[in-house]
Amino acid sequence: MSDTAKKKENTEWDEREMGALWINVKPGSNDKYLTGHINKEKVIVFKNKFKDENPKAPDFRVYKQKEMNSSSSSKEKVQHEEEEDLI
């Protein structure tokens, strides 16, 4: 493939990109979840803990990520993570 074709392909993908996600591991466990951004909005993604109850339910749930400004916010994040089944 020529450099021109590569450049065109990269530009097309750049135009289609909506965001990016990273895998995280909950401290003290092997539970995984995703964090990142979609359309400049910070998000956090958890595995849907109700999937077994309804096969038509989504596999993952995407939430706006709250800003972590204080120690109470950190406690809320950990508590929320504990309530969810992680990836």
C-alpha cells in the first residue's frame, strides 16, 4: 500500500473516531472495567449485572464519569464499583 493510501485510510478512521477506552482493574481484585471518553464526555463502562435475567439486555452499561474532587467522591466511586458486576 502506498503512503498516500495509508494517509487517506488514517484520515477516514480519524474522522470516524468517537473516543477511546482503557481497561482498568479494581484494586485488590481481578475485576475489570473501562474508562475513557466518547465525544469529549468522560465515561466509565461496567458489565451489565442483570444480563442473565434478560438475554435481550445489553452486555455493558456506559455511564458519565463523575469528577473526583474530594475523598467523599472517591468513596462514592468505590461503592458504585462494588455494586456493579465488573467486566
